[in-house]
Amino acid sequence: MSDRVAKAEVFSITIPRETIYLGEARPGETINEKGYIVRKGNRTVYPTSDRTVVIRIETASGAVGWGETYGIVAPGAVMAIVDDLLGPYVVGRDPRDVVVIHEDLYDLMRVRGYTGGFYLDALAAIDVALWDLCGKLANLPLVKLLGGQRHETLPAYISGLPKRTRAERAAFAMEWQAKGFSRFKFAAPVADDGLAAEMETLREELGPAARIACDMHWAHTAEQAIGEIRAMEPHGLWFAEAPVKPEDVAGLAHVAAHVSTTVAAGEEWRTVFDLVPRVAQRACGIIQPEMGHTGITEFLRIAQYAQAHHLEVIPHATIGIGLFMAASLHASSALSAVTCHEYQHSIFEPNRRLVTGDMDCHDGVYTLPTGPGLGVEPSEEALSLLQQYK
């Protein structure tokens, strides 16, 4: 009984940023009183600080597992779900029943339509914390509990070029190329001169061997997306991410069938049930699960379903302090279908001080954190920033 969960606590952390995610505000983009900005290029809201939600689960014997999920917008919503609903249903459970617990908590709200959004984000954080506990109780790195380590390192791609002009963005990419990175992705909402021009300039500066992808941020109709992708293809487009709105499954399949470039999707998905209809329509060739939305249990289900259908997996990675980043690396390292992993340098690098451990990304590759469980924990600085739910 000493290994049963005795306590589940939830916290938020806010970390100031020097530069807004995706770069400085464009004309017509303003920051409101809550610190949010809406990007005109994709009509999506972003915070001007890094914010995350962290969960601490402790057993009766004092073992502690840490989890993390998205807190970038309305973190109080996730925190309330954990504090008021999910946390109490974890207390008393054996953390080694992590998949059973995940299924039980999912079922609590299944018939009310809560198959995504804040509810599943909260569940993802709990899932990560329980898996961390499993690793610590077994005194094994998490990857060893997920089937074994297939990848010693994971190739990383530079995600986002947060500079004001096209020339500056290309120069910034070249700086990372000089550090050993050969894979890049630019963001359509801040490609002010158009996607084809952005792609052409990056290709000219980075050379023929670089892989260059475009995150289209769900901003196009299917026919618009086809036109944009075809215009980029002469410059060697690696993949086209999120070309149409997430709910337009038929449109995504239409794009995939009418371009030569591989279509990527999946960062907004929460469960394997999001993937099933897209596989049925052959709507994408690259799957991008996001650990902060899925947790480890659903991340593995998504990736293994993709693997069984001979699809490539390149996980998405928007990190807070790095707890669910570590979880993503552990899960990815166990999967043969994973060929690369996103590297959000503008978050990973300034925030790496907020976790302990040896997780790293350099010379174009990630190295997995060592030690039991996730191999990382909040640093003393991170612990000083924890804010409880009120």
C-alpha cells in the first residue's frame, strides 16, 4: 500500500520571454491586457510569456512523479480539472496501473463529449507523472518500460525562425546550420512575402542538402493549400504541415492526393481515435503527436497505429519547462517509425535551466535524459516559480 498515490497537486509556471513566439508583432497584431496576441496569419491566440501546467504526484512512501501539459492559454482551466476532478480519482491508485488509470479517467467524461481540449490536456499531465513514477519505482529509465531503446539519439529539426524579415530569417537558419543542424521548418503566418518566396530564399541560403518544411498553420482551404504547396515544391519542400483546418479531414486527404510533397498533421490530436479516420482516407504521411496533449499512453497508441500503417512519425514539441519534452524523447526513442523530432529552440534553450538532468539537443540531434523515470525534474528555480491553483 505504500506505493499507492497519496497526493496529486497541480501548479502553473510563467516564464517571461524576450521575443514573442514566432517573432515580434506584425502590423495589426496587438497584445491585450491578459498578455495574449492573435496572429493574423492563422487567427490563433498565443501568450507573450511561456506558461505551463505542472503536476506532482506523490505516493504514501514519498516517491514523486512529475508531469506537465499545456498551460499557454487559460491555464486555470486545466488546473481546475485536475484539482476538482481528476486528482481525487488518482489518489489511492497504484501508479503502476498507469494505462488502466488513463482509461478510467478518460471514461469519466467520454459520454459528455470531452474527447479533446483542456480535459485531455489535464489527463496527459497525469499520465506523464504516473509513468515517471513507474520508472522511479522500477529504478529504470522510462524508455526501458516502453519496450526498449531503439534510438540512441534522435535527429532534430529547427522549428521557427523568429526574425522580422525574410533575409534575417534565412541568416538565422544559417546560424543553426553552422551548429550542425540540417533540417528546418518555417511558419507560414510570419512568412510575410509569401510561402514560395520564403522557401526559395531558404533553399538558396541553406543549399541543396538541407531539408526544409513549411508549417501552414491550418490557414488554407484545400485548393489554396494545393496551390501553395505546388509553388514551394520546385524548391525541394520536405513536408507540408497542417495545410487545412483540423476538422477538414476530407480536405486534408484531398491535399495529400494532389501534391507530391508529404503532408504532415497531428499536433492538435489527443487520442488514437483522431488518427483512425485520417489513416482510412490516407490523409497524411507524417504523423506528429504532441506529448503535452496526449500523454505517454496515447502518444504510444497514436505512434504504433501509424507504425502499423507504414507511416512516418515526427513528433511535435512545444515545451514548457521540459518535463513533457523528456517524456516525448523517451517514447520516441522506443519507436522505429520515429525518424526525427521537432526542436523548439526558442523555448528549449532559454528554459533548459528549469529542469535538472542531462537532456540536450546539439549538433543536430537530441540525446535522451538518463536516470530513472523521465530523467528530469523541476530545478530549484522552477520550484520557486510554482503557483498553486486558486
